[in-house]
Amino acid sequence: MDPRLAFLFYLAALVCFALAAAGGRVGGGRASVGLVPLGLALWLFPLLWNTGVTAF
């Protein structure tokens, strides 16, 4: 995966984590529960992609 694209995935994951943390403090945190798994998926996708390219 292109490093620029990986950077965008990591940046999007960071934004998701920041929104989840901010949403947990304001408004009860129900809306932010879905942002944590999305952030984790965005964080792990470049690693998964690079592992798939290496494996196959």
C-alpha cells in the first residue's frame, strides 16, 4: 500500500478515536460506541493489506 494512503487511514482512525473520546464525555456516549470499532478497522487495514500482498 502506498505510504500516503496508509497515512490517510491512520489519520482517519485517529479522528474516529478522538470523536469517540469526545463523544463519551458529552451526551452519554451512545453515538461514540460505533466509532471505536471503526477506528480499529481503519487502524488495522493497512497492516492487513500489506500482509495480504506479501502472502499472495
